Amino acid sequence: MMKETGSNSISFDYIVTGAGLSGLSLAIALKDYLLTTGKKLLLIDRSFEEYTNRTWSFWEENNGIFDFLCHARWQKLRLYADDKEITSPTSPFTYKSISSEDFRSYCFTIIQSHPQITLVKDDVTDITQSASNELIVKTKSGRFAANYVFDSRFDPALLSHSNVNTLWQQFQGYFVKTDFAAFRKDVADIMDFRTEQQNHVAFFYTLPSDANNALIEYTLFTSVLQTPEYFERNLKKYLDQHLGNHRYEITKTEEGKIPMTSYRFPRRKGNIIYLGTAAGCSKASTGYTFYFIQKQIGQILSHLQNETLDQYASSSTFDRFHFYDRILLRILKDQPEKGHRILFSMFQRNNATQVFRFLHNETSLMEELRLFVKLPVYLFSIYALKELFGTKV
């Protein structure tokens, strides 16, 4: 139960700051645990309504816990580069998409009726530790105490560190409806590199929901953010080229940006446990986030159930996948004109299943070596040495 402490703070067992993807994912993952243990959770955000709607896409092996929310799924992926094309089956993986609007609606249906979860609309201004070792979350209008705080707030200023390589995955997409059967429902075009690649890695992707409807998005891996007009111009050109002028209607739009960075995000600071992008769940070399957030949430839930949360991320070890990401990220930043061929060849020369597992950070060292020898070995070796010894290009 909530109670007043001596410092006029309202106490909970857990506090989650931020009701984005990671904060909501944790809250609903804990719904049964909270009922079983009687523990109380507070979810704080400046707004529970004003969130930009996005489409979250991810590949997953077999069935997933959010399958009922997926509005589309694909068993084949297609890539284009220059005059080359690859169509690859995904089995046993399936590529899936979830609307953030549907996800949030589902989560709040559970959260708002849950007796152990409290919502507070406010701005978090600080998190401190009290004399009794409680964490105090200060907001503009109140104070709240808890043993653990799960903090999903991401501060872009962290990326200004001098030794950090950072790109932004910047994207803008149109939901289009055509007056003819323009799309194959079972095929997702995840990377179409047939566009200018000089100053950034650039590609379009097309996610059809049926023969006449699809999300078509233009994505950049860029160090210099572009204007909305730049995206609109390139999207219009692509749509006219591939769908025909006046043969489609734009029904909805979306846009956003995701950090791709070599910055080593802390996973915890004492009893403050970071979530989502703030914990490094946005993969540095691709920007993929949804899967890694769900993986982190599963780990946290397991530690809570086993009463070992004090051991979660308590030690830092060498992460070879983060090292791989740093190498590729640095190449994409320094030599963007080569990026599309590297990413295309990864799928062209390897089994798609192995690529998916590698991008999920779930391959063995031997599997990784077999994948690496099919990439530009000399280029990757040079950049691996630069990352190891901290030298600049």
C-alpha cells in the first residue's frame, strides 16, 4: 500500500519513469508478479496521451507474447542494391509489425485497472538517495520513494562524449493506399538501397498489410539530421517511380529518430536500473530496439521472481557484440558510400536465419567467424584495430 514517509514522500516498491515502449513493457510484464506479491508500482510520465505513433518491426522465432497485436507479418524479405535483388525466406523467423497506438491501448487497458499500479502525470526533475537508502524521485509537484527505480529517460547529451561515434537512424514514412494490387502481402522490402548513398546510408522499406496498403518509409543512417522537406521529396520521387503518379493516396504519416552510438550506456547505478534506449537497447549498428527491450524486460522479471534483482547487471564484462557494432558503426560513419554494399552482402552471402540470430546477439563465436569471412575482411580488420587501440581514421 502507498504510505507517507517521514520525508513527506509517498512510498512504493518500484517506480518506473517514462511511459514509452520500455516503461509500458515493464509495467505489463510485472502485472501478475505484482498481484502475487502485493507489491506496488508507480508509473510517472509528463503525459500519457501525447506520444508520437510509430510502427515497431522486429523478427521473432516461433510465436511471441505480442502476436495478437501484430497487424502484419511476413515470411519473405527482399533487398535491393544497385542492379541486384535478393528474396530470402525467413523461416523459422517471422518478420512482424506492431502499431505503437495498438500497443499503448493494450497496455493502458491493463494498467488503468490494475490495483497495484498507480499513474502520476508529472515531470521527473531528480532522483536522489535518502539517508535510509531509499530512492527519492522528485517531480515538479511531488516526491516519491521506492527501493528500486526503473529509469527509461534518455538524455541525448550523453552522446557528446569525445570518444563516441554516433549516427542517427532518421526516418519518415507514408502509409499508402493504391488503386491497384501494388504489393505482395507475404514479402517485406526491408532495404531498398536504390537511392543516393554519398553522405549517408539511405534506404527505403515497404511493409505491405495487403495488396493495396503498405507503409513505405525512407531511412537514413546519418550524422547530420535532414529536414522534413528532404524526406518528403525523396519519398514522393520513390512513390511516383514505383507506384505511378496519382495511383496512390497517403492516409497517414510517421517520423522519428533513433540513436546508433558506440556510447556504453550504464545498465544500472545502484538501485536505479535503466531501461530501453537509456540502457543501450537500441542496437548501435542497426537501431533495432523493440526486441532488445523485450529481452531486457524478461531478464528483469526473472531476477524479480528469483529475488535476485540486486544481481541484475551488477558486473560489467566484455561484450563482443557491442564491439562488432562499434566496428560496423564506425565504417558506416566514416565511409557511408560503402554501407549499402556491406549490409546487402551480409544477406546475399549468408543464410538469413544466421543473419537474424547474429543481429539478435545470439550466435556462437564460430557462427560469427563463418559470417565475417564473407564480408570485406580487410576493411573490417582495419576498423577492428582502430576500435581496439582507439586510433582515429
